[in-house]
Amino acid sequence: MKIYSLKNISQKKLRELFARPAIESEVVYEIVKPIIADVKKNGLAAALKYAKKYDGFEENNIVVSKKEIEQAEKRLDHESKKAMMTASKNIEKFHVQQYPKNYSIETMPGINCSREFRAIENVGLYIPGGTAVLPSTMLMLGIPARIAGCKRVSYLSPTKKEINPAVLFAAKICEVD
């Protein structure tokens, strides 16, 4: 790791360190456009074809069973589970405070105005897998979805064989099955 001191760094070097490559959206869209069309037309078969091509996924079963989730939990060490439980409590504590409150107000006699918040019924979560497994993403997305009251929460995570046990345990914590 290289450490830079702000006292001894030029503005040019600082801009260079924080620079990120620009993504040319039009170029990316032209690449993914036929993939999207194929998946729209051919559904799961096309999605599995691309999962195999880009992720090396060889399975036909894309649903994780309760048994797989239980086995994943058993494979995780105590410290990892403890850390995820602590993170879960902190994330929940923070997001519960964000939950909006419904209200109704009589602006004039007989005139009632109200605001009602409703959760999105169905949500899909993308959880990075493969070379960058991020169970924290499951916690950061799954917990707010649960707090909001989303009725159906689904997730996917790229994998070659099986979803990482830490992602499955995080899903269990979030009550996403």
C-alpha cells in the first residue's frame, strides 16, 4: 500500500489519484443490447446461456434450497457469522429511522390531505459474487427491503457452482429465502 500525505501532494497528482475511467454508455449499450433482446425473447434459457458464457455457471437449477442455506451457515466460521450479525443490527438500527411515516392533515374544515407510503411489492437484488463476493451488499439491500415491507424479495449472485456461503447466510439474516 502506498500512502500519500495531503501536505506534500500536488493538485495534479491528487486529481490523478482520484480519476476514474469514464464509461462510454453508448458502446456498452451496443454490446448488451443483443443480450437483452435474447433474454427477453428466450427467457431463462438465454439467461443460463450467458451465465455459462460469462460466469462459467454450469447448473440448470437457479433456486437455492433451505437445505443449501443451512449447510452454508454450518460452513461459515463463528467470527464471520458474528461480524455479519453485528453489521445486520447496525444496518437495521440505521434504516428503521429512515422509515417514512404516513400522515393526514385537515388543511381546512372538511379538506383532508394525506400522504401514504407503500413498499415496492417485488424487488430483485443483485449481490456481487465470483471474484468480488460481497455479502455486505445483501445486508445493505435486504434489510431495508424487509423494513420497508416488500412482499417478495429475490436475489441473484453470479457463481460457477454455488452461491458463496457468506451470501447465503446474509440472505438468511435478511429473511430473504
